[in-house]
Amino acid sequence: MNASLADTEARLNALKAGVGTLPADTQVAVCVPAPYLFQVQASLQGSAIGWGAQDLSTETQGAYTGEVSASMLQDFGCQWVLVGHSERRARHAESSQAVAQKAQQALQHGLTPVFCVGETELEQDSGDTAAVIQAQLAPLLALGQAACQQTVVAYEPVWAIGTGKSATPQQAQAVHALIRQLLVEAGAGDSPILYGGSVNASNAAELFAMPDIDGALVGGAALKPEEFLRIAAS
């Protein structure tokens, strides 16, 4: 929730100006607060940058005041939508089952869900990381091979979000390898897995060098276009 019309315009213009300098196979997208989707669609149409939303409803339509449906996101040309971001899980008590329902809504409307998983500091300290990740992914895996193949998974250790801390490349790789194995067992071993936990221009290259880290779900650093572009260049 860090945006205004003026801020968004400035950031989009900076990204459009710099995206042409990135390697040709680099895929870049921005997921913005829903009120700015019209602005983003108008600005990014025809550019090399994709766009999407930060959340969507579990429901298709109806009396769900304040909710945003997948078809509404379609109206604004969205290709992507985040589901189950740690802040949604923690602050809005979203269960993993509800997150999978959101992913299913996205898939049914031609959107690619970015399915977020991650453990808290207490869970990490207790040695429960693997069990937490498996439990969070289980409802997605239950949707079947086709759904998993069309989904991007993002590992975001809750203890590293907005704290300035980041998992070491080796720590992140260990969890990404677990996620990869679960996706392989579901017949979706090629699905991209992103790391999201205080990714910045200084640590991106080391993280991306890991075999199972395919990209980043960038948080605070995405508010600074120059830094975001440096991450993408890595």
C-alpha cells in the first residue's frame, strides 16, 4: 500500500525507460494496488512489462463488498496476481485452502497466480520450515498437475520480509529445492520458483546463482525503479 497516481506514473516511466537494457530473456512484471490498475494498463500496454494485482477474491461474483474478482482483473488486462502473500495470511487470517481457491479462480480466468509460501521466525527456529512449506503447498498440489504447471510459486520467509534480513543463498536454495521436489512429484517440475525476502541489488546475483531460484518477488526495493532494474539485470 505504497502508491499514488504521481508516484506510480514516475515509477512506470522509469521502468519503461530502463527495461530495454535488460537481457532479452528477462521477464518483468509489476503487481499494483487495485485502484491503479487502469493507470498501469494504459501506461504499460504494448511495453515489455507485464502487470497484475496483489490479491483477488475466492468468489466469482456476488455480494462480497470490497472484494475484487478475477474477471475484474481481466478487464484491466492483468496477466498476474499474487495469492497468499504472507501479509494476507497473517493480517487477514487467510488459510492455505483459501489461497488455493484464489489460485483456482485466477487460473479459471486466464491469470497466472503467484502462490506465496513461507515460515515465520518462530517456525524456522523450531525446525519446522519443511513441514510448514509442505502444509502451505498441499492445497495447491491437490488442484492437480495442470494447475501446478500454470502457477508460479514464491518462497518468502516471513522473518526476512521488510526486516532487512535475507536468507543466505544456501538457506533459500534448500527451501527452493524442497519446493522443486514437491512440484516434480506433482508433474510440474518446470514451474518457476521465486525468492522473496528483502531481495535487493546487492544480494540478487548471489541468490539467482542458486540452481532452483528462478527469479524474485521484489518488495520494498521495487519502490525504487533503478534498484528494481538492477535486480532484474542480475
